[in-house]
Amino acid sequence: MKRIALLSQRLANQIAAGEVVERPASVVKELLENSVDAGASRIDVEVEQGGSKLIRIRDDGQGINKEDLALALSRHATSKIADLDDLENIASLGFRGEALASISSVSRLLLASRSVDATETGGWQVEAAGQEMTPTLAPAAHPQGTTVEVRDLFFNTPARKKFLRTENTEFGRIDEVVKRLALSRFELAFSLRHNQRTVHQLQAAQSMQEKQRRIGLVCGPAFLEHAVYIDIEASGLRLWGWVCLPTFSRSQPDLQYFYVNGRVIRDKLVSHAVKQAYRDVLFHGRHPAFVLYLELQPALVDVNVHPTKHEVRFRDQRLVHDFLFRSLHKALADVRPADHMEPALEAAGMGADGQRRVESPAQQVPLGLRLDESTGELYAPPDASGAARSAAATGGWSATAAGSGGGDRGGWRPGASPVASLAEQAALYQRLSEDAEVPPLGYALAQLHGVYILAQNQNGLIVVDMHAAHERITYEHMKTASDNQSIKAQPLLVPISIAVSRAEAECAEAQADELATLGFDIARVADESVIVRQVPSILARADIEQLVRDVLADVREHGRSERISAYRDELLSTMACHGSVRANRQLSIAEMNALLRDMERTERSGQCNHGRPTWVYQSMSDLDKLFLRGQ
């Protein structure tokens, strides 16, 4: 081997660039973070050829003093931290002081700035071109703030340049970086131009309405239509933002933005907590969508654990995991059908006056009969046909009293007079046409092919999958009953000895009390061996050895295990599926309404146990569009 020698400054910077500057998007990320830390209120980004030819970022921040411009291009030079205490309480996005030095070592870089306290009329600039030299200062006409131009990225490292993707792909990465930062700093204005074409022009957002507008511009309007806003604070932690309902799941995790103290991260602990919150409401293989912000004391999180700062380490990982899980789980459980409905009826040009018309009860009765609105009784006018007069006299239907469920309008049976049934139906339409309070899922009208329930509310049409809806209701009732009971344990007739690693054996010994609350009796009998004497009764037929290994792995990684509750929920879900109403079962109007009222009270009633939607809604305006009414 060769003798040990110090690396040249140029080579050291290029090695560091391999960690920091992976592609043009990495350059944009580092420079944008510097602009945010400088207190900018507006940041303009301009790129050409996907960033490989030019990246120009201009801000109106505090700027850099003339004396510090050349020093800013040196490695490990920063104004953001000075001692160890600053490192343990990082409030800025950048802090290592490597970005500008690494970028300048693989590109032609120009840094121009004018500080806020400069007395000169103009600014100053400094240049570097990927070579070891002393930067020289030169005057430059520049307003307050800083401009960084990066040209010909990787011009002196052709091997790195060969790994770049197509222009559109590289610009897509840059676009995503700008979106992420725009979602973390609503108070800043952003613009993005690519090849002289404006892609984004985002104004500063202060009010909640303006913030939601930016969310819609970045994530799409459909995101907001299916999102729930949350703001929960506990144990010194605050979680706020927008989380989408399971019905707005994605095939890829491309709409997942999570921020810790304003820094976008992708952390395994966060991903696990979110996955657990969506466990029994998300369709298999789908991914949730969310824009969430976690705020906590900077001393409780270490952001200096990854070269690109995409990962963090929490001081109390279990506290953070449980807080995220409980907050999201509760937010999804508290969503009710009423949260999806439009606040009021929309006018949709039905008549000459442009107002929608609701037919009177007299217009709802069978042809040839009339309804006395004062008494609610049917009568046959003198010109009615003989069949109509016979129907009014003898009839074939009557209303039965509602047995259960608030808002039931009665069931139907053959063999009696139609007077009561029509009066009941007339009262229903009268209630729907007035301003009286109508349940969110409305009142049942009919059953379609023994599978779907058709219901009407004040705003439009509701179609309910009766099996999926009843399955969710039954499942939630069974989970509530199970949660009210402690975990029942079953001793094993013959204890099982399992060979494990030393780390797993130490975990089993240290977490014996935690495992006991889950129904396990696991004892360490050797350095690399444990014995299982007791397991939860619901898992008695499971693969005990594999189960214990999985539980120990979960406890080591996250401080707790959800294997027991997940397995229990899987069993309860199967039982609920078999115990729910099946297709082609005929329901009475009373049973349909009772099911609708239960859905309005049940948690997560919008999805069945497998993540499928249980109901869909079509407003009158949507129906009008289908039939081109008013156009």
C-alpha cells in the first residue's frame, strides 16, 4: 500500500460532492435551503436543460458580506452553527457548510450578493470553476439578496455526468424539490422556470384559504377534495396538516410529504406509524396521501444522521411513533359521511326561472289517483279508471312501523291499503323538499339487484354497497367488544425453546413486562436461547416460533409490537365478513334506513375491512352534467 498522505482540497471537495451533489436536483435543494435560512421572502429558480447546463437561484434574503463571499466557497464554512450547543439545537435547514464548496468543485459557479447592511451602492461577486485556486472578488450590480449560478454541472467529472437521466427526468426531480420546499414554507413566494418557460408561480400564503390553494396547486385539486385537516397537540408534540381518506389511495407513494420542524424527511419510524394508522382501511397494495407537519423541540430530534439530511433520529422514538399513530388513527376514525357532503343544495337551472323544482307529494302518487294533502288519504276522481278506483279501495301495500334506527320511514309489505304507505312516502318527499334536517346519507328509496341501496338526501343520490357497509359496522362492533377485554393468554402444554440471536435474547429479557401485556411468557434460558411458556389464546394455532421472532423484531425496532392486534383484527375481519348481510338478500325500507343510520355513527364507515368504498355520492349538479341539463 502507498504511504498515508493528506488529500488535496480539490479532491476532498469532489469526494464530498459525491455525497451532497448526486444530480441537479441535489444542487437545487442545497441552494434553496440556503435561501430559506437567509430569511428570503421570495425565491426564483431558473434551470436549463434539466439543470445540467444552468441552475440560477435568486433570493431577497439578508445576503452575504463582501468579506465573507470568498470564505463561503470554502469547505466547512457556515454562519449557522458555532459550537456543540448549536449542533444539538439546529433550527436551520443547512448547517454543515459543505454545499457551496462541493458544488463549486464540480461546476462553474458564480456567487453574487449584497448584504442587508452594505453601505455600497452595489454588490460583489466571486467565481470558482472546479479547480484549486483563490477566488477573486469583483463588483457586481445586485439588489439586496443573493444569486447563485451553477453552469456546466459535472463538466470536470465526465463519469458522473454519464449517470444523469434524460432532461425531462432530471427536471422532474427539480420540480419535486421545489414542491417540497413550497409546501414547507407557505410564507415564501416561489417561481420556477425551465428553458425560458414558467412552470410554477406561487404567491406567499398566509391565511388558511391561501394555504389550501397552494396545496391544491402542488398536489392537485382532487387531493383537497378527499383530505381531512388535523391539528393535534400532546406531550410537547404537535401534528397538523392534511391527510387523505383511504378512498384517495395511490398506486405509488408519490403524494406523501412529511416535515419535522419544517424539514422534509422520509423516515422508517414515520412510515411505520402511518402504515399502522391505515392498516384496516387501505386497499391492498395502495399507498395513502398526506401533507403533515410535526413540530417538537429541536433538542429532541437529531437531523445530523444522513448526508442529505433526509433521515432524522428522535430522542424518544416510541413517544413519537405512538403520537403519530394515535393522531392519524383518530383522525381517520372520526370522519363521518356528513364530512363529505356539500353544505347546501346547488342551483342548477331546471326551469324558466333557473331554480330546481321538487315535485309536490300529489305528483308522486300512482297514475289515476289523487292524494288529499290535508288528510293524507288517496281518492279516485270521477274520471279515474276502474282499475285506479279498485286500487284505491282495496290496494295491495301498507307501511309497517320502523323497528329500529333513527330516521326510519317504515317498511313495506303486501296485502293492505296503499293509503298509509303513500302518505308516508309523501311525508318523506315533503321533508326532503323543505329545509328540515335530513341525515347525511338520507333515506332509502329502493334496493338495486339485491346488492346496492339507493338513498336520497337533500343534495343528491347515495348508492351504498350493503354488504361492505354492514361488514364495516359488524367489524367495528367486534373490535370495540374485544378492546374492552384484556388479552387472554393460553399456557402451552409443552414449552417451546427457540434459538435466537444474542440481541433478540437481550430484548426478550429487557422487555419481559411489555411482552407479558401482550400475552407472552418468554424467558431467557441462555445467551442465545429463549423459552416460550405462554401465548395469546387467539394465536394458539399460529406458527409460534415465527411469531415470537417477528414480535421481538418489532419491539427492537419500534419499542412495541402490533402483531397481536393485527392478527386479532384479521380474525375479526374474517368473522365480520361471514356475519354480514350477503348479496341478493331483500331488505325492507326500515332495515335499509337502520343500516344508513348505523353507517353515520360508525367509525371508518366509508371503507369496508378490505379498503373498498362502502358508498358513493352523486350531487344533483353531477347528475345534471351526466344528462346535459341546463346546457
